[in-house]
Amino acid sequence: MLSFAALMAVAGYEVRSMPAPTVALEREADASGVCEGSLCWHGRFTPAEDRSRIQARIDRGPPQAVTLEGDDLRVGGVGLPAQPLAPGVHFVELTIERRGGRVTTITDEVRAGPWQSDHERGCDLSLTVTPQGLFDLLVPVLEAKLLAGARTNEYFGPTSFLARKELVVVDGGLRFDVLLDTTEEGKGDLAVAGIVDVHGDGEAGIVASLRKLEHAAPGPKLEALARAEGSRRLRGVGAAVGGGLVAAAGGGVLLGLAAAAGGDYLGSRVGEGLGERTARREVRREAQEQIERALAVATDALRLPDDVVVLPTEPALRADLRWCGPPVFEEEAGLRASLRVGLRADEASDAAARAAVWLGTELGEPRAPSRPNATVHADVSGDFVNRLLAEWVVRGGLQTSLDASGLRQQVQELLGERTRWRVEALRVELPPMVRLHDGDRIDAVVGGVALELLDPERDVARTVMMGGTGALRLLPEPEPGRLRLGGMLDAVYFGCRERDEAIVRRLPCFSSAVDPHVLRERLDEQLRTRSDALPVLDLGGALRLEALGDGEIRALQLRQTWVSAEDGRLAIDARVE
């Protein structure tokens, strides 16, 4: 779609001005050429006497039988036999071979439904994060939060670190085991382990609860601190409380007499014991309370994000993420979940739904990564990909990209060297569409790309229409998590159009001057060389994690990414951090 420069370069060398067309095809503006998924294409061809020599093809397929319609042969009615058409843009080509081997071609676009406006999408995304992936994702967040609290605590200090940090997936949740330590003299250490249950709550929420606190105890350093603290606090009051203190501790009359005889000594020894026992008891109690309190907060804050910007166009496309079936933690697989991207309805979104085809693709159960080093696997529905492409066009994102590319000025320079034609506009009327089959190839169809030309001396305007079919690939960028679009064209379709409110008139355009094989080669070259100007897909920015407890949003760090097309879906494997 970004390769009109090649087209103009070829045409500009041999065409000083567009000749008045000798043939034309007219059809009603509101006739799509498709009825209930089947071709029902009709038009009026002039000159009518040439109709018997027309050869017709659909998408460069086998020749089609052209039927002559109407009792009055001067009307020039033509039609093609009804036949099923896959959803999307298709190209009807009518050709007439003339003297000297010249071929005149008229191209007409037809669009086959069904449309997404008439159907509800299923699940848009299925996701699997392996146990290693969950460790890589969650442990840095947990470590940062634990250390932030420990380093400001007088018993642990600024040199605190996690000497042990284990996080493993169990059926229904996560098991954690951490050991907090420090390198500073006179500071403590602490070990906590347990199991947290995690499951979905409603359409977007997450419930996390403590299933079992397996272990929570001070380490040797913290126990020493507790003994010293207990001794310090009790030594000064040992003589005063005397037997009462020891009796309360279960010492009986004998210890009570000893207390009366030497209160400081007794206070020191009892204080050490009490401090140690209190530390053990309080650490477990405090650990359980803090974990349950944190999980209660997390349950309120941990949810799929609302109001996510899916496309940063103007206006932006916003969406809410929702579960499409409950998320599941499995010991072998990790986290398995399916998601629905709830697009915010507005005028632009309604227009995109009417332009996006509905393929009816369904995502199966979330699958494990297929690459040895991958820790995440995501399957993206082909319907969702095509809806985003439609939104991209309707909201002006593709047009903005074209305008910023400088392509219009480049075409004007090429035209201005040899013709009077002036480029008035370069715009996209229809969204691109992808068909996802097995393998690395992503079949793509582009139609409705319009180049508006004007001959100011004769006040004649022409609209050059272009379309094409080909293959796309998502190529990894050096920056992790980013992919660039590259591709190659299989076929190029172009012609001229005149239009009023009721009639669309299709005209030959460049067909007498341009070798289609040379044109395709030039366009292929342009598409490959201009790939650096095409938008980049930032998977790391598209997949976001809502950090535990505080609602902080951060992009995932995708260190490696593999993308392939499969039947009805885009399959993505990645190594995530």
C-alpha cells in the first residue's frame, strides 16, 4: 500500500497524460457485487459491442464465463456466475486483447462479508505463562516490595537482601519460600514460606488468599536481637516486679525468692528467654497477619486493567480486559487464561465493526510454548487482528502513517518530471485484512487505496485505485519485544475510478503503458525497502502486568519473540522478564 512511488515511476516514463478511456464499466454505487457471501456481480460495459471479447477472472483465478444481460444490446449489461467468496476484498478483472497484443484491463473491487457488526467476537487472546515465566515476572516485583520495607526497618537495615527466593506453581496457586538476610552487624534475618490460592473473580477480578503458612520464624540473627532486646527491657524492672514477674512466667516460689535476692540477674535471664519466645511467636503471628492483609489489598487491586489504550490513534481506541473463562494455575503448565478485549463503543468503533470481516475463528485451550526457551505463549484471534486493522484505518492511524512517510510528495516529484498531473490526496478507504494459515506466511489483502490526481490545465481529475495480495511477516527488532512488518506482493491490481452519488465508473488506467510483471517487481522492491517506515508492533507494550497491590502498570520485558501464523490465529512465543 505504500508503494505508489514505484507505480508512478513506471508510468511516468511513458505517459505524459492519461488518454481518454475508450472503455468503461459502470455499476450502481450501492451494489457491492456480493449477496449473502456469494458473487452477484453485474454492470454495464461500453462499448457494448466489445462485450463478447471480454475475459474475466476473479483474484487471478481461472477464466469466468461472462453473461450478456439485457434485451437491448446497446445497454451493454454484463454479469458473472454466482459463486461463493471468502470474507474480505476480492478483485474482478475484465480484459480485452486488442491489435498488436495490447491488453486493456478494468479492475473492480468487491467486498464479501459477513461483518463483525453483525456478530460478537469470541475470546480474543489465550495466554500461557510457564512456571519459569511466572517466577521471572513476579519475583522481581515481590523482591522489590519486600526489600523496600526491610531496608527501612531498624531490625534489618539498608543492606537487606533475599538470600532465598523461591516461587513455584502448585495446582490452584503459588508456593513461596523466602529468607531475608543482611550483611550489617547487629541486624536480623527472617524466613517465611507458605501457599497462596489464586483464582479469578467475576469478569476481571482476582482473588488471592493464604491457603497455608508453612513456616515463619526468626533466623539466628533475629533471635539474638530478640534475646538482647528482651534482656535490655526487663533488666531494669526485674527487682521491682520480683516474684510477680517470675510467677507470671511460671517460675514458682523458688524463682520468686531468687528474684528477691538478685533482681537484675533474674531480669536479664528471663528477659532473654521471653524475648526469644516472643520473637518466635510474634514473627509467625505478624507474618500471617501481614500476608493476609497484603492479600486482601491485592484482591481489591489485582484485576485485569480497565481503560487500556489499544491503539494510540486520534481518537484512541480504548478497551477493558476481561476473563474469557476462569484463569487456572497448574503445577505443570503454569498460568493458563483466555481474555476478551472489550473495545469501547463509539462512532469510529461502530464504523470499524461495519468494515471488518467476521471470520468466525475460535481459540482453543491455552497452549504451552513450542520454543525451548520461551516462557509465554499467546494465541491471538484472526478476528481480533482484523478488527484492529479496521480500527487503525477508521481512526486515521494508517492515514497518519502515510502522511508522515513523505510518500505523497515523492509521488508528486515523480509525476511532475513528465506529466501535468498533481497529487491531490493519497488515502486509504478500506482496511487491510489478513488470513492466517499454517506457517510463517501471513496472507494479506489490501484494497481501496486511492490516489487522487488532477490535471490543472484541463481541469480533469482521476482517482487511481490500487489493491494487492501478498504475504506479511513480523520480523524481530533489535530492541526486545518489538516486531516490524515486512512483506512481499503476489499480485497487484490497479485502475481508475469516477464516482457520483449513484454510479461508480471503472476505467482502464496505465494498462497500455505498464507491464504488470515489471510493476509487481517494482512494488515488491518498494515494499521491502520501505519496511523501515511501517509501524512497529510493540508486544511488550501491548501485554501489560498490573503489579501486586499498588496498581502500578509496567510493560513486560520480552527478550526473545517468535511469531507464526496458524489456522485462524497469530501464534506468539516469547521469553519474558
